Amino acid sequence: QVQLVESGGGLVQAGGSLRLSCAASGRTFSNYVMGWFRQAPGKERELAAAISRSGGSTYYADSVKGRFTISRNNAKNTMYLQMNSLKREDTAVYYCAAGRGPYYSVQREINEYDYWGQGTQVTVSS
């Protein structure tokens, strides 16, 4: 079992920045591919970014590419999402997720993730 706790969400003006953190406990963090998903009101949960177990491979949705940066520190059992140039459409609940997978690959499908945090709200105002 892996426990995931997100932090760092909040209210920010458009064009601003936030840094989300996901702290993991319970199992060896480096055994898990990690992802940041988000869910806006009335919409399905979608993958924003993902990172391999090694940290060397990343994936970004087109909507966040060039603005968001995903990273992880396996020694600290923590994953991050640096969000810059935020837009109103980035408003959502952001979830971190963990799933077993290959060391050097990312995972893009929601059903490939086994463990989820409770989510942190990000609200971008105009």
C-alpha cells in the first residue's frame, strides 16, 4: 500500500505560478511510476504529466506542455509539479497517482495507476 498526500494548491492569478508536492509513504517510492492528474468541474479526470521511476522520462499533455514541469526526488519520496503561466482553464482538483511500471517508461492511462491522493484544489482567477 502507498499513501499519497498532495500539497501546494491554492488561489492564484492568471499568469502566476504554483508548485505542487506529493509526499509518498508506505512502500519504496522508486518502485512506482508517478503522475499528476486533474479534474475540472463537470469534466473527466485527465493526465496532466507523468514521470518514470528513474525520473529520466516525462510526459506532458499538450495543454500544459511548456508551462508545467514534473519532477521527483526518490531520496525524499516526493514528486513535484511546477506550474507556470497559469491559465483559468488550469483550474481543477489536482491528484497525484502511483502505479507499478517499467523503470524507464511513463504511463499514460488512468487504469495503470493503483494509488491516489485526496487531491488539492488549484484555482486560477482572471
